[in-house]
Amino acid sequence: MRLRLIRNATQRLRYAGRELLLDPFLAPKHSRPSFAGRSPNPLVDLPCPPEEILAGAELVIVSHLHSDHFDPEAQRLLPKDLPVFCQPGDEEAIRGHGFQSVTPVSDTLAWRGITLTRTPGQHGSGAVLADMGLVSGFVFQAPGEPTLYWTGDTILYEPVRQHIERFRPDVIVTHSSGAMWKGDGPIVMDAAQTLAVCRAAPESLVIAIHLDSLDHGEVSRGDLRARAREAGIPDARLLIPADGELLEL
């Protein structure tokens, strides 16, 4: 398994010999609106040209349709015959952008030697959920590969703990910026929740992403690393990759 963080939640994943692109967000720096009134988004440039990000991709997985996970630039640049997997309810909107092979994942399906299981998420709590809508994560399994649980845009709530218990993932990818929405939140995991994932899955490697890229994030990479060290969680158990960084697992 090889995972390269691109930026925010966008990842290139090589798994079971296949090349996957997750949550493509390809907008240039400061080309999208602010979420919190602090700065146009995204806060940083892509670490490499979009052509490099797309090269060789065999499948796109879109966890949900928020613009920092599937943006107009990605919709424009992605080949329209590239297969796209998504959560149920998002398929018609994706097809509306011209994509010809869109498959909603209701529960579990097999694709080219990989078993994919969709997991629900909770994008915040309370009144903010009316704005956030439905979101998903995915579990990846294949012979000879580590089991990977990509939580997606979710806070830590009981179903996430249940997925950890059910799948016993070797690797857990969390969205850990503690982002806020209209003053409410967090709408994804913050530092405390990310560290709680580490404690709930002591045998798992946790990889924290979705950091330092949007103006409504409240947790930086530096914040998270400092909190983890204060809590006695070794750097080797919680990876916090930089944009563009490649992890061989």
C-alpha cells in the first residue's frame, strides 16, 4: 500500500496494485470562496501539477459533494470515462457533470481485487448537520494488504468506534482540522478526537490529514503534533503528512 497526500482530503492511493484517487480538490490557491471570512480557499497551492495527480488513476472515490472534496476544477479535468464511486444520492449530480460510469456504494462491493465497504459519518453535531448533509468514509480490504479505514469528514462518534472494532484496521486516515461552520463545530475531528482514535485503536497506525488547507480549520499540523506528544502518543503511531508526502506502508 502506498498513500500520497495531495492536499486537504485529496489522496492518491496505490492498493492491491490499483491506482485510486480520493476526493479530488484541484482548485488553485485562493481561487475559491472563504468558509470562515479569513481567507479565500484553498490556503495553499497543490504540491504538483494536476496532470501528475491524475496520471494513471483507475478509479475516483468521492466521499461527498462538498466543494473541498469534489470541486469544479476536478470536475473539469477528470476524464469523463473514469469510473467514479460515491455514496448513494450523489450519483445523479456526478453524472450531471458528464461522468459516464458512476456507481453508488450502498454497503460493500468488490472492484478488481479490492473489497470496499462504505461507512456512514456525522459531519458535526446539532443544528449544523442540516447544512452538512450526508457524508461517508470507506474501508479498503484486499489479500496481502493492510486494512485501511478512511473515516472521511466525520467527528468521532459511536459508529466510528464500532467500525474500528468491527474491521480492526491496520491504518486509519482521519480528517483532523477541527473545522468550524458558522461558528459551530467541530464538523470533523479535532485534536482531542484524533487522539481518542489513537487510544481506541492501539494497534492501528493513524494518519491525520485535511489540515492547513482551508480557512475554517482550527487545528494545524503543529498543534496536533504538540498535543499528541503531550499525550504520550509516539510520532510513529500518528503520522501527519505534509502536502505531497508519500507514505509507503
